[in-house]
Amino acid sequence: MKAMIFAAGLGTRLKPLTDTKPKALVEVNGKTMLEHAITKLKHFGVDEIIINVHHFSNQIIDFLKQNKNFEIKIDISDESKQLLDTGGGLMKVEKFLDKTESFFVYNVDVISDIDLGAMYRKHINTGSIATLAVQQRETSRYFLFNDDLKLIGWKNTNSDKQIISRGASDNNLTPLAFSGIHVISPRIFKLVKIAGKFSMTDVYLKLSTFQRINGYRHDNDFWIDLGKPENIKEAEKFLQNKKSE
């Protein structure tokens, strides 16, 4: 099974930690974010990973070499010259992922005890083009789902901007926060023919008018965004408690 880890972000919210290193190499409970992500994916059967890099990219490459790629096949997608955002970053590695098997896409800056195996099985059983891990929690941007957990739209509570799929009703929609974890069918590469820098959110909203994109709710799981120093401390408490169980 294959996966892509998004690790090219600048990590501006983590300054000054990211003044001298990439966000992916910031440590959480004695291990880098990148190692946590790789270990999580390996545990659920991933044996080939591609990682996009930009900020201090050579440090990530050296870190992987020093750790012998954590005993799995790891490739690098170099975005040093231009950050491509999530959509552009994914499309850049089409040749690596465009096979017959659905794959994970995983943000390097999340810690969660989500069951990736159950999420993957749900994705396969529904035949969706993509399945998005989501939770009921407070945020400023939400994906909107119908009662069948089919993606219908998106909204930003700060700007009151809302997008609803063409032909869909905005009645009785459930707003859910995205957890930075996707399972995607390689069929997506035949449907998206855009180059350059763009967001996967825009892709999903366009595809949702004629393709099934599902949410996978994991409300009872621990999840945290590691983009803020205070969140790293909370994640460390969770990992320490889990280790002592």
C-alpha cells in the first residue's frame, strides 16, 4: 500500500522552532513529526511513501538517510523551487501513486489514534473517489455533508463564505472539521487535469458535483493539529499517557 505525506509547509505558526528546521523535524515526545507519521502509516500496512519537501528540504532528506528510511521504500517530491499546495503537490506525484490501489494522503502535522484500517475499508466499501477523515469539533472551516456523509459543500465561518455543490440542497447539512487524512482512489488522476499550485479542497468541491466523496467520522478519537507550540505540549501528554497504559 502507498501513501503521500504532506511535509512541505513552512511551519510559520511554529516559529521560532522552524527558523532553523522544517516543521516535519520538530520533535513531539522525543520523535519528529515525520517519524510519527511514518510509524502510523507503517502500522496500518503502508510500505511505500512519497514525501513532498520545500522548507529546509535537505534536512529531511538527510534525516531519512540517517534512519535508513525507517526500513520502507521512501521517495521525495522536491518542491524547493515552488510550493504547490495540496492539490498541486498530489498531482505532481501522479506517476508514483497512479496504480490500481487506493492510497493514503497524510498531513505531517497531525497526531491521532484514528483507526486507519477501518477508514480504508470504509473507503473501499463505498467506492468513493475520496474519503476524508472528519470530526465534530470547533474550527473556522468546515466541510458540509448530507445525512449519508456525502460531501456537499464547504464553509468558512470567519468570512461567512459558503460553497454548495451544483444541484445539491443546503438543507440539513452537517459541518465537520477535516483531520488532514485522506484515502484517495487513483481514478482521481483521470479527473483532475490542472497544473501548478492549487488546493485539494477546490478539487473535492468540483468533483463532488458528479463523484462520491465521503466523510469518515472519528469523533471519539484523539486528534490534534501540531501547528501550534501549545498543541505540541498537549500531544506529548497524550502520547505519554498512551505509553503508560
